[in-house]
Amino acid sequence: MSRTRPMTLKAVAAYLGVSTATVSNAFNRPDQLSAARREEILAAARALGYNGPSRQGRTLRTGRTGIIGVMLSDGLGYSLGDSVAGDLLAGIAEVLDARGYHMLLLTDAARTDRQNASLNGVADGYLVYGSMPEAGTMALLRHQHQPLVTVDMRLPGLASIQIDHRDAALSIARHALAGGAKRPAILALRMTLEAPGGRLERRSRWSEPNSVAIERLAGFDQALMEAGHDPDQIPLWNVDGNTHVAAAPVIEALLADSAPDLLLCMSDRLALTALSLAEQHGLAVPGQLRLTGFDGIAEGQHRRPMLTTVYQDSHAKGVMAARMVTGDCDQSEVVQPVWLIHGDTCPSSS
């Protein structure tokens, strides 16, 4: 009994009268062909029963896997539930899809020692996003000897893309404090990765500080000093998750304890939760309480009063990060611009 020989890329190319490289590009490098030409090749391949090059075979031939790993050091559940992380991942996916790569979402699992072997050779490059990953995770990723790009953090010898968190926080705090606040307070997002939600003592030594939050706090503190406040006397409250559920009890305690007239928030989600609770308590915003956010998520701009915030283009950041890790951009350090959204929750004093 004869056996049917499997359809090959070479056979598909011969049937279509094109080169094997053209058929390969249809599967692996779609940006090299017009959309119509690619679809014609893929349709013919399907009709012939050819489902594309074997991933294992391609890896053996080229040493490439066609995969980009995205290390989410804050955890998969946390990151997928966060609007800013979601926009970033959408930007990454847009580039990877266009270039025929697959995205592999990873978590900071060096704590368990289980990924030591499984990461070897799994990806052609890695992006690291979130709070500072553990040293073991970074050592493991560096050991892969593949392109490695960090997002929102700077590490020696690695390419990076970020915004200037300190300068952005300084700009919005200056704007807010120009209104003459007497009782400002700061609502931090994961100031330290170990501390639970609640008020933080500035003089205590924080373990595992979050580098992004540290930079934003430094910007707030500089603006406070310029406005004549002693930062050490300004209430600092920590929220350990960028969700309404995590933020609400902390903000309830903050409003009861500090009675602020200005609340500088390290994320829009925190600011929107504070705005919602202030309205429930009958506090007029911005009459009795002025507040600012950070990130510029759409939800803050689609409600009234509109949120005063810092806008960063997280989607564009994801696009650039993906271009850097795939070699389409040869810059080793990119600092993206931000701008203020002058909303209603903290209007200009002029």
C-alpha cells in the first residue's frame, strides 16, 4: 500500500511557479509581500494540504524560533488587568504580528527555579516589563544571549524604552500645587513590592522598592519643596494593586485620616477610584478636593469631571519596544515624550 508523501514548501512553490523564498515569506515574513499576494499563496497552500513550515525544522535550520518572550515581572493576572499594560501589549502584538513573530507571555518565575531549563532557546529576544524583576530572572535572561530590552526601567548594558517618570511627576505636581494646596497627600502605586496597602513611613527603610514609583515620588517631592512644603511631612499612602478593589480601602482611610485638599496619584486608576469615593462622600471636586492622575487612560477622559493627568502613549511604547527587540530599530535607549492633560479635577490656577 503506497503512502502519501507529505506536501512540502518546495512543492507548493513549484505548483505556484514562485520561489521557495516567496512561499516562506508568506508564512514567516508577511511584511515582505502584499496582502493580496500573501493570501493567494496561503489559500493555495491550504488547498494543497500544506500548513506551513515545521517550527522545529525552521529552528534547526535557522537557529530562530519566531518567538519573542515578554517577561511580565508583575505577574500575568496583574498585568492583563491593567489598562496601561494592556495598551503596551497591544502595541507589541501589532509589530510582532506584522513581522510573523509569536508572543510568549512569561512571568517572573525565577523564584521557583522551574524556568531555568525551559527558557533555554525558547525565544529570539525578550522584553521585560513591570516592576524590577528578581536578580535571578535577569541573570537567566541575560544568559540567553538574545536581544533583551527593558521597558520602564534602566539596567546596565541593556537597551531600554521608558518615559522620564520623575520629570513627568514634577510637571503635574507643579501644576497642581500652583493652586495653593494647604494639605497635599500622595497616593502611591506599589511604592514597595512587599508593603501592604496603607500609610507608609518615609523614614523607614523600604525593601524591594519599585523603581517607577521611586522616580515618580522624587518628582512629586521636588515640586512640594518648591511650593514650600516639607515632603517628609506630606502623608504618603501605598496601594499594592492598580485596581478599584485594592485602592478603595486605602483611599477611604486616607480621606478620613488626612483630609487632603490635593491628592497626587501615581496612576489614573487610583485617581478615578479617589474621585468616585470623594463623590460618594459629598466632597466637591475640584472645590474641596483637587486630584491628579498619571497615565492618561481613556476612562479618565470620558467622564465628568475630566481627569487632570499625565498622558503617556503606552501603545506607541509597545510598538517601539517590539521594533527594538526584533532589530528594526537600532536605538539602545529611547525616552518617549509625555504631556499634561488639563482636565477638570485640578484646573489651572490662572
